[in-house]
Amino acid sequence: MNIQRGFTLHELIVSLAVFATIASMSFSTFSSFIHRNKMDIIGNSFVSDLYFARGSSINYNANITVCASSDLIHCENTKDWSKHNIIILLDRNSNLTLDEDDRILKIINLSKETNSLVWSSFGNASYLQWIGSGTTYFQNGNFTICPTNKNPKFAKKIIMNATGRLYFGLDRNHDGIQEGTDGKNVVCL
């Protein structure tokens, strides 16, 4: 009696094809999981920085400015904060400049995982300010953080109301993309 053990070539090819299909689907899902988690960390970290600025305005009972800055002295007049450092500035006279009696409380460098950070505000201000009470100068608006691959499914919308409270955009239509207060999906340019 001759008993053969093993696989035929046909069985081996079919098994490898099934394995390759399952592996490619798993890799795609795992890759999306990694991208989403990286952007969650970046978004949560930035919200934490903004809450630090808000809390500092209360602690110092003074004006705190958050803005993009190329020289760490002056705020840039831009809504695209992507290519700049972001400073949290104790800005006693609210002139958007580091003066003698002012000081930088924190410098934020965006992760290389982000492609863009854009601030859009009511009144078109290119900066964000809190007063000593922890509220803003009527500056509600939102930040859009997009990943380097510009995929809106991984983008984050951070919304701020006039009292200075922050929250993330929701996905009300369940298409996997966060929306702004206007109900429109985040767009990454």
C-alpha cells in the first residue's frame, strides 16, 4: 500500500491564491487603521494644545494668541498654518507680536503625517485669541487637518464655538468623512 501525503500542485496554487487575497484585504484594512489612528493622535494633540492656550488665558488672566509664525516673533497673516510653526503667545496687548512683557508659552510643530492645517474663522482672522475669561473675541471657526495622502476619510475637522469650546466634526451621513457645522464633508486640497 503506497500512501502519499502532501498537496498537489493545483491544491497549492489555490491555497496560495486564497491566502494572498485574504492577506491583501487585511493589509488594506490594517493600513487604514494605522492612518486613522495617526490622524486621531495628531488631532487630539492639537486640541490639547488649544485647550492649553484657553486654560492659560484663565490662569494668567491675560490675552493668549495662537497663530502661525515663521520667525517666532510675529504672527503670519495666513489661514494656512501648514508651513509654519504654531505659537501659543502670552500676548498682553493683543498685537500679535512677541513684545518685552509677552512670552511664548508653547511652540507646536506639525507632524510630518499632516499635509495641511487650515484655520477658517468668522471674521476672517488669521489668528486665534482668548481673553482672560477663557472666551474668545467672538472668534468661532474651525481647523481642517489633512494627511499627506489628502484622503478626506482620515482628515480631522476641529470646530470651535465663540466661547472657546472645541469639538471634532461628526460623520452624520455615515460615509466615513467628518463634516463641518455646515454639514459638508471635509475637503483636502
